[in-house]
Amino acid sequence: MASEQGGYQAVYDGWKSNPEGFWRAEAAHLDWIRAPEAIFDAKSGAYGRWFPDAICNTAANCLDRHIAAGRGDQLALIYDSPITGSGSKLTYAQLKREVDLLAHAIRGFGLEKGDRAILYMPMVPEAAIAMLACARLGVIHSVVFGGFAAHELATRIDDAKPKLILSASCGIEPGRVVAYKPLLDRAIEEASHKVETCIVLQRPQVQAELVAGRDHDWAELRDNLVTQGAGPVEAVPLQATDPLYVLYTSGTTGKPKGVVRDNGGHMVALHYSMHALYGMKPGEVFWAASDVGWVVGHSYIVYAPLLMGCTTVLYEGKPVGTPDPGAFWRVIAEHDVKVLFTAPTAFRAIRKEDPKAEHLARYDVKGLKALFLAGERADPDTVKWAEDILKVPVIDHWWQTETGWAIAGNPLGLGMLPVKHGSPTVPMPGYDVQILDEAGKPVEAGKMGSIAIRLPLPPSCLPTLWNADERFRSSYLTEFPGYYNTSDAGYRDADGYLFIMGRTDDIINVAGHRLSTGGMEEVLASHPAVAECAVIGAKDNLKGEVPVGFVVLKSGTNAASETIERECVGLVRDRIGPVAAFKTAIIVNRLPKTRSGKILRGTMKKIADGDAWSMPATIDDPAILEEIARVLELKGIKG
């Protein structure tokens, strides 16, 4: 493996000097029905296609390959659900059996290679089984986060045009049960594309009403197939360039963007990342504490760990409240987790509830090798806190739904580089990352600019958007010809380390000075009483924009709100300077977030500016935006 051929710089330079040779060597670790002769075709698609003549099956590489190697009895998946007080474990052989049975059922409803299926599922093993069953048949799956609003589900039904929807009777959140079936029924009614078939998993907490002729009970279908003696399902041969899945991400026009992931490049890059970046070996336990509805769940709950022959943890719970801030430590100790991958917001939540990490003392987490963070900027204060309590490397890394794996990270498998807090370290092999000015010219070290990736993108990155090639080009490839525009802003230091300072939208213009709200957030987060924070740029008649900080305090903070607000303003003015014009820090009980933990800064800005805004489909708790609006009004900021 490339990770055994030297440290990071040697591997990165080796990739750069011979990219096709690099990816040919990585592809050799996987099973191909027809191995790739051509590695990259620059003339295909928007910027080229990977492994254009190869034939493969992702599900076979996730399951059959390991069983054939004699590891069928190894655990493949651990389901841990503190929210229901239940759990289960499946070996590779058992997981393949469940995948085969569901594949029989899906094929029985007439689906074949190239057809689409939408998965609208909670965090249960059947979600992973459904993804793998689709992959086995060449049916393109599109996972929609369980509990998404009916209208949002309907827009995805109309875009993907599925023949089948796989769902469940409910999802379970702390303190409430979310019935999925009424949402699903409303979405099907609203959508102009009419879905022929639904398979519904009945959970004990809610029994869904099934529509005769359209809806089918998941367990009944399975049991009938077992009774009929259904055997294995052969993995369907697929072009490496055939889509594995479509994952929708919010579009600026309101129409969701369907990110396409192909089969061949995806499995090669994800397999590579497991050993090179995460330092994992077959048989070890990997836990991505995310949801299958997000890209992290696709890549690192389901596909990458199984491609590597690891054991993956599927966790139905929260970092706090199920039952306490020791929830993550229990899972690590109980299942001997080697690497945990989660969002910084999860650790901020744990720190807020248990700032001294007293719950950690109850568990033996000595088996943990590293913690990886991604999804939001990992503020240095949170990273340092996690380092102090866990005594293992805490690695910030940066990537996007569009890329499917890390653009930049600190590669555990290639030999860790020195940590610089606030930086996701360096580009991974495969990514030629540049910082560009508005004219598309590279800027010098230390200067802020737009972060772009020189084409071609590496394997696993999106080749296009679903049925929207022109939209793909205009969204990502037009602003800087020859580059993919990440829409993130940041800089590179003299050592080549990247610093991601936020979306380009989060760079605010204060009296002609371009300033990073991410930099201000780092300063606010360093205040000893602050659990988490967000900074937005609010409209200002004199300066164009002025920064406004929102601060959530740690549990047990006794100081007066006015004192902390004053100290926060002082910190920013001391460390960034008067140029920041930072005069307003507001203490709030909580910040509005998506279900994946991203803070809704854009919506907060619209409220502050008095602009029209709509409720984001991905919001975790809509009531928080009303709280933000009230606080802004009290401070006299609301436009």
C-alpha cells in the first residue's frame, strides 16, 4: 500500500509525479470483474472520468471479498441504540445474508441496474443493508435523512424519479418519536412522479398504516423469502463509471443538487483513505458518529469501513442526553473503538455539559488511537480540550459532500505531521489545492483567498450532478477555469498547512477590510466560559457590514452575562484589532443548527439584516430561530 512506501511528503510527491500510476496501485487492492486498463480518460465528462473501462461491484468488495478471504465470522456491523435500549451485531457472513434477502425483494419489484430507490430511514442496521442491497443490484440509491419535511422529500422524489422507497414507521429522538409514514405519504401525494412501491420497516414504537397495493411490510417480505429458501444474489457487473448513489445537498436556487458518486473511483479512494488517513487495519473497529443521511454516513459508516474489512459502529443516539455526556465514552469502551470520527459540534456539546470530563473516568478508552473531526471548523479550544482529556491525536480534517472523502487532513497512516491548531493540515494525495485571488491567480503564503482544487478531481469526487451537467459546470467549474471551486475561503501558511476560515459567504467586508468570521469565532471560543459560538456579518450603513457574535456558555458558568459579553468583545479587539469593529457579543441559550451539526449562519444573517428568510429544511429545532430573532430585536440589531 502507498502508506507503506514512506512518509506523507514522499507519497504526495509520488502521486503528483505519476497520478495514474498511484491510483493504479491503489486499485490493485480491490476485486474487479474486469480490472482497469485505462486509469483516467481526460476526454470524458466535465473534467474526465476514472477507471473508464473497468467493471466492478461495490457491495461485492464490501462483503464477498472478505468472506472469500476466510473472514466471514468477523464482526462487520455493531448496532448500538441507547435511545431504544437495544443493539445487535452482524458478522460479514450474516450481513451478506441480509443484503441478499433484501436484494431478492427489491428485484422482485422489478428494479434493475440504473433504476433508483430512495431510502428514508432512521439509524438502524436495515439502512446499511438497504444501501448495500441496492449497490449489489446496480440500483442507484438516494438516502434522504429520516424525518426530513414532506416537501423536501417530494422534491427529491421528483428529481431522482425512484421506482421504490424503503422507509420505516418512525425515527426516535430524545424525548420524542417521529412518525415517518405520514411524512412519506404526504411527500408521495405532493410529488408529480408517482412511486410504485414502498417497503416499510415496522418498529415497535410505532405501527405505520400501510397503503394496500403500494406498501409492503419489510419483515414479512424477508420471512417469506427465507421460507421460500432464497439463496445468494449474484453481484451485478457495473461499469466503474456507473452511479452508485445520488446524495442531495441544498442548492442556492432552492432546487436540491444531486451529487453523483460513481462505483469504481469511490471504492478505490475510500479504501485508500481508511489506511492512509485514518490508519485503520482490517478487523479493527471504526466509528463514525454521524447519520446515514449525510455524506459522512455514506462514506464512513457504511462503505469505507466495510471496504477495508473493519467493523463499523452504527449508533442511534446523541453525544449527550442518551443518557448523559458519557455516551461516547461508553461506546468506545464497550466496542473497543480504535478511531472515532465525529463533528466538532458533538464535542462542544459534551464539553458544555461536562467541562471537566468527569464522565470519562467511568470508562476505559485506552484502546482509542485517534479522534477525527470534520463537518464544521474545529476551533482550537475544542481540539485542545479533547487532546487533554483523551491523550490521543485529535485530527481536524476537511472535505465536502461533493468530494466524498478528505481534501485535507493529517494522515495517521502515512505518519502524522506536527499539529497546528486551527488547521486541517495538508492536502491528501489526489488533491492539488490552490488559494486563488478574485482573478484566479495563486496568492502568496499567508494571504486569504478562495480555495480551489486543480482539475482533475481525484477518484470518488463527483463527476457531475444528477441530470444537471450544465448546473455542475456553472456551480463548480466556471468561476476559476481549470479548477473546482470549493466555495470555501482560507489561506496556506509558509509550511504548506491549510487554514479553512469558512465559506466564501462568511468572509465579511468591514469598511473595505476582508475579515474572516471563522477567525473571530476562534478568539471567542478561547474564552473559558464559552462552550460554542458563531459570528455573522450584519448590514451596517456606515461600514457595510459589522460582526455580531453569538455565544453559548458552559454549564455552571456563574459570571454575569454583561461581564462575559464585555470580555468577549475585548478579546476580539485585543487579538484581531480595532479593524474588526467587533462591538457586539450576545449570550444565547443555543445556536440554530442542521441535523448534521452545521450552524445556520446564513439564516441568522438574514434575520439580522431584516431580509426575507425561509425555514431551512435541514434545521434540527425551528424554535431556535425565533429565539435568535427575539435576542437581535432586544439588542436593536434586527434590520
